[in-house]
Amino acid sequence: MAVRTEEIKRRRSRTASSWVDRHIRLLLVVPAVVLTEALQGDPRLPVAGLPDCMSVPWGDSPEPVQSLHNSVAGAMAGVASVLLEELELADKKNALPGELSRGMKQKLALCCALIHKPEVLLLDEPTTGVDVVSRKEFWDMLKKLKSQGITILVSTPYMDEANLCERIALIQKGRIMSVDTPENIIHAYPVKLFGARADDIYKLLKDFRKDPETESCYAFGEFLHITLKNHGGAALEILNRIATENKHSGIQIKEIEPGIEDSFIRLMNQNNESNNYSGTAK
């Protein structure tokens, strides 16, 4: 999909919130990197994008991080200095970008995106491939940016990160399955969810899946997450019976609270069933 720079520029006088409301469908469809290219070169626009840091040829740059100061003029250089300090890059200003870790490269890319003080920030999977500590530091930075009034639209494959957002859209194959707050999406989970494990958890998975009482069963960490078709309030008894009849040992079964990932998996399965039904009907 092509995005015309002229069309985006024509709307730049609108406020950030209005811009997001009117263009939310466009933002969800067009990769952030495309919008970044369309917006490049005009610091007056209220939007900035952050593509995957590994798509930027940092290693080919002979200039140290300090060159960020030299790439902007006047007051902007002061902004760059403050950003380097806030993003904990000041001690790396003499390092070559190619020498930085992936997490540090993402911080540098974020610093570049924030130079012109955007009102809307688009982030395309900013923490993919980043270690756990760097992921937490990056999200702490996003919280600070949000407190400064910046609207942030971020795509992520990590459900724990989605849970940090005020409003999320669960998307599969380009289709929006649900848009709401994380709390409302979790509360909308329509059935009871159970966690189960045993000494042979792989065999337990197969035994639950082949039983006609089971609606869904999938691995989730050390437990299986299970829902039943019709249990009439006797779900725990049914699950224990299935496990016992299949001669399992070390059985642990309990009712658990669903999470964002459980909601996503359920919506995804419903979406697949709906598509299969539509294909059969045709």
C-alpha cells in the first residue's frame, strides 16, 4: 500500500488525538516503517515512527552516536543532548552505533524518532529479539513518554507487553478480532478456564484433546490450559476423571484466571472456525 506524503501533510494541523481517531484503520494496516518513510524530512509533522533497529544499517555508519548532535542544528542539538541523557545513552556518545547491543540500538533509534518532539509515536515490534532486562527498560521509557502527553501506537507479539497498554487490538492475519482495554478483554472470556499438569504432561495433553468433553487444550508454561464443552458445574470432577482413567500420576488440576493470551487464542480459534464454516457454505 502506498501512502502519499502530500495527503498526510494536508492533515497535519489536526490534533494528535483527532489524527489517531481518524486514521486508526490506516495505522493498523500500514507498517510503521512505511509511514516513517512517508513522514521523513518534515519535522513539523506530529508523527514519528520507529522501525526494527536491525533494518537500519548502523554498522555501515563511520560516525559515533555523538554525530546525532551534528545532524541537527540550534535548539534541536539541545534536545538531542537531553534525549541521550534520558535514554541512558550519554555514556555511549563516543561509541559507533554498530557496536551497540540490540537494546541500545533501539534506544538510539527511539532517540532519533523523538528529536522533533512528535505528538504520535508509532513503534513496530520495538522489543523483538531484545533481552528481558532491556525490554523492561524500554517500556519504562515509554511510560515516561506517555506521561509527557505523547500518544503511542505499538505493535508487539508479546502478550505481557500488550497488557501494559491502555487499549489493545487483537489482530490475526490482518483482521481485528477485538478492540478494548486489557481488563475488558479478559473479563469477556466466556467460560471457566482450568490449569492441569501431571508427571507426563505431553501424554496428558493428548488424552485431554481426544476426550469428547474437551473444548480446547493447549500448553501454557508448566500447565495445560483447558476448557470443557458442557460441564454443568462439575468440571473439576470431569477433568480428574479423564486424567485418572488414563492412568496419570502427579495430577494437579485447578480453576485459573484467563489472561490476554488465553483470550487471543480463543478469539483466534473462533475466527478460524468461522472462516472454515464460510468456506464450506460457499
